[in-house]
Amino acid sequence: MNDLDRLASQIVAGSVRALARGLTWVEAGGERAADLSERLYPQTGRAHVIGITGSPGSGKSTLVRALARAARQRGRTVGILAVDPSSPYSGGAILGDRIRMNDLALDPGVFIRSMATRGALGGLARAAADAVDLMDAAGRDPIFVETVGVGQDEVEIAGTADTVVVVSVPGLGDDVQAIKAGVLEIADIHAVNKADREGADRIIAELRAMLTLLPAREGVRVPPVMACVAAREEGVDALLDAIGAHMDELKAGDALEPRRAKRAQQRVLRIAHETLTRAMGDPALHMAPLVARVARRELGPHAAARALLAALRDAKT
Amino acid sequence: MNDLDRLASQIVAGSVRALARGLTWVEAGGERAADLSERLYPQTGRAHVIGITGSPGSGKSTLVRALARAARQRGRTVGILAVDPSSPYSGGAILGDRIRMNDLALDPGVFIRSMATRGALGGLARAAADAVDLMDAAGRDPIFVETVGVGQDEVEIAGTADTVVVVSVPGLGDDVQAIKAGVLEIADIHAVNKADREGADRIIAELRAMLTLLPAREGVRVPPVMACVAAREEGVDALLDAIGAHMDELKAGDALEPRRAKRAQQRVLRIAHETLTRAMGDPALHMAPLVARVARRELGPHAAARALLAALRDAKT
């Protein structure tokens, strides 16, 4: 039995240590990560994957922690992936570190992992999807994928979940609400956190009004707007119920398969993109002199892109 | 002379109508767009490309308009590209429409174009780079690339410029400032707009303090922080001077070539990525059944990605 086989079977057997090691492979990327992913892939697709996104300051980590605790009380073993693509320049996973410090870290029934961007084009979304798979193969269900911030990457990563929960909060300025435009449209459920604050009724009313304005998608019901106070665990059980109800609806309406097919397509594309990005930096493929010619305007960028694809072909055949 | 040759030579000759038509090709993407880009590429690299980014509400469009007017007074012919990747779901180029309505639209020495996202993975950044090239080949110099919002895409697009101006404004909340973290690090010049408002001195002082905290990059001076009131055209000439001085510095420090080489590399990669994205949707390559097998967990996503790259090879050889 080689390293890969051993690690894969330990992950499936539920070893937390093996899962952590596998996630380190997956984060580093490359062939070993791909092999591990492929090996475990047939064991995946069983977990309910829940994306949690929303403005900074909306209390997402606290809410995820409360949801995990509620799921634990229902006898589930939970996975949490906290993804922070906020800056391609600084790195570091502040959020994950913050989460690790709390009481959940002592419960082996909750596995928490944080991931930060490496500045790779699309690499983080690929790694996040692989990480979810590993947790899925390890029997974690549900798996929460929490993203920091509200940019397009966050939307993309949260959007790969079965159920997307968008967290809002009373008292943030209009600017922040405006940024959220793209996020609104991927929400399956809206959670208004810190609902004991002034302005909660107004934001709930506003969200409901906005939702009626969105173009109706066939077979898709208007997302519910749920109030909660995560820090006091109020409304969290009801939110977890709503998340479960959404999955039931997906299954009943034959909407789960198309949703996962779309997710699979994006994922295949991301992996192919990452292969190209790696090829660009691979000294054996000699792309640097070509790029220098592009910079000097001796060669067009489209011709160089074709050369990159051809180099990949010659290297891999 | 075929369509492409005619259009290319009309663009180089400075025809505004031909430039507009070429940009429509470039926005649509595909082979025709690539051919036009490649044809014009040797005529590019002459313009000073200036990226303008910053928080929503910071008055970027007004500032770009004022900068364009100042450049006109110096006898330059200006290009403006307003890029709006804020939502992959809604589309539409609000900003460009707003710009088009103003006095500059009557001056043929200022060419304005807006571009919105099409939901393509990386497609907008590719199209934006091609659009800048077309304006460059048409003799526009300087070219302003204005991005709406502060996400990673905006950072990426603004970051492809020779000089990046990050616009701040007094009176926005801390949340918005926090989101800006990734943007701070790509700034060559900081412009504090609406500097007649209360709090301007504070934000200027804060920016200067923050800049001293950034890790020093070799050969890179600390970015200047410039105050302006774009709506009253105050401080705009000085800002344009600072932008020009930055280009002089780049040239004097032999920093322009490495910067453009890095830009060329990202660009080649983006084009290759877009080729893959198109291949995924190309019915002739039969990727859909493969993706369906991935969704059913019969085939791993990494194996499917290899199949996509192979399909592209077989189609293109």
C-alpha cells in the first residue's frame, strides 16, 4: 500500500489526522493533490454543502459556529471550511485562526479548516472544492463553506454549495449594501443576524421587498428571510431547519442534479485553468522567453496563448 | 483588402467609428477579435495606461472626466475604458452610460467606452486588455481604465495599468476601508477626492501612516497621497503631473519593462483560460456528457479537465 492509498483509506475511515494531512496536500495543489482528489471522488456527493457569505462584520463566523453546534446536537459530524480570498497580496487566514480558538476546537465531531488565497488565478476555488470533497469522503455532513467578504470570488466559492445562505446585519451603510448586489442573486436563504439590533425590522422588510423584484427563476421559490442572533444562539435551529428544507426541495423538484452538474462544469474548468497557470510557470516549458517577446510587441498575446496550449500538449502526451 | 485589414488600418488612421466597431468585436471575443488584436498588437505599447480604482461613491468617474479634460488641454487625445465587473449576474454598464451623458461626449479627442461583465471566467479582463490595445493602436494617449467597485477583479484589471491611481474619499465607513486592503497595495498614487469635505485631513494622514507600514519593495518609492476636488477641477492638474512623473520614474528606473512583462504574462494566461472556457461550451467537443459523468461521480473532475485539454488539442491540431 503506498502513501496515497493509505491516506485515502484513513480519510474514508474518519481519521481526523489523515483528513488534516490530505487537506494540506490539496492546498498545495499539483499532481499528488489531484491523485488524492480523484481517488476519493467516488465517495463524495453525500454531504449537504452549505455556503455562508455576506458583508464583513455580519457575524458569519459566529453564525457558522452556532449552526455547527446545532448540527452536533442533532448527532451530525460537521465540516467547516473558512475561505479568505480578500487579498491576493497579503495572504493569511485570520478568520480561521479566530475560529480555531473557540470551544468547538475541542469537539472531534467538528472539523475546522481555514484557507487563504495564494494569489493564484482561480487556484483557491479549485482547492476549496477539493477540500470540501475530502471532508465529504471523510463522512462530514453538513459541510459549511464560509467566505470572508463580498467580492466575485466569494460569490463564486459560496455559489458552489448546495444551499447558499447570505448573512445580512442591521446598521451597515448603503455602500456595503450596494456591493452586495451580486450576492443577493445567489441566496437560497437570507439570514439577518444580530436581529436584536435597531433597524433589524427595516432590513428584513427591505430584503423581502428586494426579493420580490428579482426575476422569477422557474421552479425556484422566493428565498426565506430568517432573523437570528447567532451570539445568543437564537433563531439558529430554525435556520438549520430552513437549510434542511431547502435540500428537501432541491431533491423533490429534481433540481439537485442540474445544480451539481453546473458545479461540476465550473470545477473541471477551474482545474484546467490551474493546469495552464502552472504550465506558464514551469521552467521546462520555456514560456518566459515567449512572454518577453510579447512584452516587446514582437509576438501577439493570442499567438503566445496558443503556444502555451501547444507546449502543454507536447509535455503531456 | 478584407474586412479585418480595412478595419485595422482605419483604426490606426484614427477613425473613431472604426475604433468603436473594433471594440465591439473585441467585446464579443472569439477568433475575429483575436485576429484583430494580433494585427494591431505591433502598433501598441506607446500609450500611458492609467488604472483608476477605489470605493463606490469616491467619485472616480468625475475624476476621470476631469483628468481627461486636463489631458486635452495639454493637447493629448484621450481614451477612457470604464469597466464594471461588479456583478456576474446582472450585467449592464451603468457607469459608462452615466459618463456618456456628459460634455466630453461632444469632444472627438476623448473616446469613451464602457464594458460590463458577461459572467465569463476571466473574459472581462481579457476583453479590457484587448480594448486598451485598440485605443493604443488608434493613437489614444493617455488611456484611463476605470473600474467600478473594489473586488479582486477590479484590482486585477486596474493592476494591468502602467500607473495605478487609487481614489479614496472622506466619510466612508470602516467596513469599506477594510475591503480596500488588497487595493492599497497596488497603488502607485493615492488620490483623496472630495478633499473639501470634513475628515479629508484625517484620511490623508491615515493613508500616509498606512503606507509607511507596507513592506518596502525594492526600487519603489512610497506612493504620493494627493488631495483633489474633481467636481471643481481642483488638484487635477497636479494629479496628472504626478501620473506623468510616475511614468518617468518607471522609465528611469528600468521598471517599465519588467512591469509590462508581468502584464504580458497575465494576459497570455487569461487568453488561454478563455480558450478553455469556450472549448467547454463548444458542442463539437462533446464536453457535456463528460461533465454529467463527473456530476454522477463516475469520473473525477481532474480526469475530465485532462480530457478537456486533450479535446482542445485534437480540435486545434
